[in-house]
Amino acid sequence: MAKVNVPRPAEMPFLDHLEELRWRVLWSLLAVIVCSIGGYLLVQHMRVMQLLIEPIQPFLNGGKLKYLSPTDPFFLTLKLALATGLVLASPIVIYQIWSFLAPALMPSERRVIVPSLYLGVVLFIVGVVMAYELVLPMTLRFTMNFQTDFLEQNIVVGPYMSMVMRLLLGFGIVFELPVVILILSAMGLVTPQFLASKRRHAIVGITALASVLTPGDVITVTVMMMLPLILLYELSIFLSRLVVRRRENLAAAPAD
């Protein structure tokens, strides 16, 4: 049977590529600025900071988090506003990146990558929610009850918020593993056979990553991080098989 030869889109001149890239970057920066202004309003009126402080409230014995400089609350609010703005602007930034790269992709690759972007949003939200609802409270229970006979707590808001944001974003980014594997498989850069052969190496890496992201009890917090990552890796192998099988079926289909 004859193979279907799908022609690549016509190439754009290099200077036109640079001009388009410039406008894509400008629109992305404008989206980040506008969304950061909206993020500032959300932080001020939607109790974003209070929401992030809430998990540690039971360990403060009725007290409040401390700050060391008169400008700390203001700059901390700006940092939260910028982080919120980046999250709000991410769909626009992803759209700009996709619009720039899509003309260079084949239709079969676009049909795989577009749904994977929606999947990535869902997985990111799941990772952040899991970190906030499960991992962060367990981490605080372990760390706040460690060496309490010799040390007295004096929690500063800046380092605490940095720890919380690293944990939430770390889980959200790590949960993007199936999306990355799906896109790499669609582009032919990885195969399910390669992923399956590296399963043991992946488990070792997942264990190390879980130990770094979750500074808590190995039996509870770290294992809770490891299990979803292992399941996500297996899901990545399954999605990669689907992509490769679809590409092989398209290549073996008879020409019209």
C-alpha cells in the first residue's frame, strides 16, 4: 500500500519569522502586565495571601506570621500579584507560542498537541490542589513539630510564602510529565519502547525528586508524591503508544 505523503507548510522568510516572533513576545508581555494588575486586585480583595497562610495557622498558637522590614508586606503583595498574573496570562502566552510554532507542524502533530495543552491545564490544577490540600499540611505537621524541645518558632512571612509557592508550582509542573511525553512522542523524539526500558531509572529519579519536593516523613508525604508520579509515568507510556500507533496507521493507510 502506498504511503501518504503530507507536505510540510511553505516556509516563511527568516525576517518574517523574526517580525512575527517580536509581535508574539510583545503580546505575551502585555498579557502578563495586564493580568498582573488583575492579580494585584485579586490578592487585595480575594484573600489570596490569607488562603496561602491558612495551612500554617493551626501551628501559630493564635499568633501571626512576622515580617522584618516595613516594606516586606508591600513587596510580598507585588510578588503574589506577579505570580497570579503569570498564571492568569499563561493561556494567552501558550496561545502565542502555539500560533508561532503551529505552521511548522504537520496536521497529525497538531491534532495531538492541541488536546495535550488542555490536558496540561487540568494536570497542573490537579497538582496544585493536591499540594495545597494534602502535601503542604503534612509537611507543616512534620517540620513544625521537629526539635520543638530545643527551638522556638518565629516564622517570617517571606520565607514561608517562598516555600509554599515552590511546593505548589513544583507539584503543578511535575504533573505536566504526560503532556511533555505526549508532545515528544508526537514529534517522534521518544518512543514507548524507550520509556518502558527506562522505567527503573525513572522510578529512581521520581524517588529523588519526591524527597526534594516533600521535606516530610518518608512513609507519608514522600510516598504520596511518588505514587502519583509513577502513575503519571505509566500514563505517559500509554499515551505514547497511542500516538505511535496512530502515526503508524496513518503511514500505512492507502492514498486516496
